[in-house]
Amino acid sequence: MKSSLGLLALNHALLWVLVNTAWLSVGTEELTGSQLSNTLNLLPAISLIMIFISAYKKLQRTLWVGSGISSAMVAVIALTSDFAKSPAVVEILENLTGIQNATPADAGLILTPGPMVWISSGVSVLALGMSIFLTLRPPQARVQQRETQTEDNRSLWDEQE
């Protein structure tokens, strides 16, 4: 259980790293996923916090599902967003063209997302799958701990006197 939870945390950490890599090139500048949408930087952090809280065994399965949904939102945002309308892209295009609210057509550019968008989406879907797997897996049987001797050790008390 702990190893699969560690793998899930590692997957979310990898997703966080991928969100902070170059996703889009505009002219000579490269923009990361977190520059294109600030939410993309928050979602992996929220997922990791949920995983760490679930280690305390309170609402564990609910937190696993929540972390999977949070990471899946990265894929949804990455695949459905129009990055050409992102404030960071518009600012770069305004600097290139001198036109307020410039579009890529004004600058003569065609913006296509790089491979990191697809890789990040794949990692986030993998995290969702791992979270669902952990949630649906039957709970492990608890190991009965041996009862410890609760009586005072008289010889220890006698030695201290």
C-alpha cells in the first residue's frame, strides 16, 4: 500500500514538473504551462497535499479520488484551452506587433502546442487511473498487534530504590 501511494505521489510530482516546462513557443520566447494558466500550477500541488493527508488514514479513499480528479483537471485544461488567448501570449504578441490585443495572425505566427501538453495530459490521466485503482482495491487486513505487558516491572522499581 505504501509503495503504491509513493508511486502516486511521484506521479503527481512529475506532473508538477511537467507543468513548469516549455509548452508553447511564441516568437523566440517559450512559455510554460503555469504561465499559460496559473491553475495548472496549483492542481498538482493540491493533488500532492491530498495524497499526503490521506497517509493519516482519515477519508483516505475520498482523498485519493479527489487527487485523481484534481490531476485529471490538468489534462482537461491543457487539451481544451485556447492558449492563443492567454494573457501571457497576448502580451508577447503585443510586444511583437505593437497592436493592442494582437492575435497570432496579426504577428504572422501559427501557435501550436508542443509535445509537453500531450505528455502532461497523459501523466495526469495516468494519475487518475492510479487513484481509481487505489480506491477500488480492497482494503488490506489489519495485522493484530501483540498485546504488550501493561504491568509494571517490579524488578525495575526495586533497582531504582
